[in-house]
Amino acid sequence: MIGYYIHHHGHGHRSRAAAICAHLGIPVTALCSEPVSDPDGVFAETVVLPRDDAAPTVQDPTAFGTLHWVPRLDPGLRRRQAAFAAWIERARPTAIVVDVSVEIALTARLFGIPVVTVAMPGNRTDAAHQLAYRLSDRIIAAWPRAMYEPEWLQPFADRTNYVGGISRFDGRSSSRFRPDEDTVLVLGGSGGSSLTAADLEAYSGCDPRFAWEGLGIAGREWVDDPWPALCRAHVVVGHAGQNTVADIAAARRPAVLVAEPRPFDEQRATVTALDHAGLAVALTGWPEAQAWPGLLDRARRSDPGRWDLWGTEGAAARAAAAIEKVAGESSCA
């Protein structure tokens, strides 16, 4: 069996894990700092790890720049590492997928467990990220190599699988949904956004040609299944998180994508790649309201068929195959 560590921030890491694990032919234990919902039953077990970010004071959290989060003498960190170690001894996994935590990857490898790390876009030249990539048996990059091959990942090219954008909607039909030429859909998310319901009202007021709808935006109701709304939208507006981009690509909708502030300039790197490939109208920040008529017109003139270049079809299955190869090799060793 294998373990799959899922970062607790937002829904994106969990959605990606579920999409990949649906293609795995071996039992998977999900490990996370929050309870993991599993409506499709893709995990054999879920383990909630203790939190390590609740202490009132934090001392040297990076170990002099070596790691990302190992605060000195932190009881939460001690309990977390002990729980993870106890699970390894009990479960004896043949591999652990890490999406994402340098510290979890390092701990797993120190126990002799092969590690598959899910890479993230952006500037990952820091010592901690480079350590995680160096120790990984396999690296999964959830985007197409032809669109984006960062220099910091090139030293690990022989261990990296560029699988394409991973969407939970891969394989789901859009044919029964007819695009509405009057609708602009604005996608938010649970990972945090500077976009508010008031912004949405201001944007819609500057372009009355369209009915503006918002999903996942603060002040609006959360929708578990945005696929119908996504397929019906004439233009989709959203941030440049990996899951949002992959979901739009799966639906093949014209899009305006905006880089939200994220550590290591993650979304800025993504919009740069999308802009160079001509897949979407890509912006490095939310524009003034009066800019939207021109931006939407640019998006409407784009060819949504170019989204095929993002490689969402079969991406989760390709990631699963890479994971199974590592797990299979270690179990036969």
C-alpha cells in the first residue's frame, strides 16, 4: 500500500489526490492535517495528523533556511512527526506521495520509504524545495513540459513526469451543456482570493452585455459541483491555481486568468506560461473594472480548442502510473 500526504490549505490538493487515486490499483492511505472527505471511496484509510502551527510563539521555523516549517521545541510539530512515524511503522508503505510538504518528504525518506513529490510552479530554487526534489524517487509536474519547463526542475529531468493538467472533470462530458453567450462565470476558491462579491458587482456594472455569475467567492454560496456552470459559461474568469486552470482546460472554455499572490510566485509563473502559449487572456493582477469589456472581447476571440495543449486528458492516469511504478519497484527490491 502507499501513503498520500495532502496539504490542508484549500480544496485543490485534495481534489488532485482524489483524481489520481481513482486510477491507482493499490490501497491508499490519505494523510492530512484536516479530515479528508472521500465521497467516491478512493482511499482505503484516512489519517488526520496533529497540527504544527498552533503555538503562540515560533522559534527558527526554517532551521536556518534549510526547511520550510520546523519551529524549534514546538509540541505540535513533535506530536505530528511522532504520529507520522507511528503510521509508517504500522502501515509499512511501499511509497509515499507528497503534495506538498518538504518536511513530510524528508521524514519519509529518512525512514527509507521511496518518495513521489508533486512539484508546484513558481520559483522553487530555495534550499528546502531543492532538498525535496533531490531526495525524491519521482517528481510529478501537473502541467505540459512543452508549455513550462522551469530551470530549477531540469536537473531532475530523468525523474520528472510532466503529466499535464490534472482535473477532477477529466472524462466528464460537456456535450449536454450549451454555452450561454450572455454569461460570464467568475471562479473563486477556498485557497484564498483577493476577489470579493463587491468586486464582482463592480465588474458586472461595467459590462452590461453579460450576466456575471460567481462561484466560490467570499459572500457567495459554495458549490460542490461547478461543472455544469463551467460548461455553460461563455467566458470563464478565475485565478491561476493549478486545479482551476486544469478544470477550465477540461471544459475548453475561453478564459481570463489572473495571478493571485502566492508564495514563490506560483500563479505568476502559470499565467506567464498560459500567455506565451496563447491559451487564455493572462493577467498578473486583477484589473480595474473598466478594463473588462476589452478583456472579455479578447477572450471571446480565442480558440478554446487550444486548451488541448494543456494535456488534461489522461493526466491523472499518467500520474497514477508513475506512482505505481515507484511503489512496484520498491516492493520488489
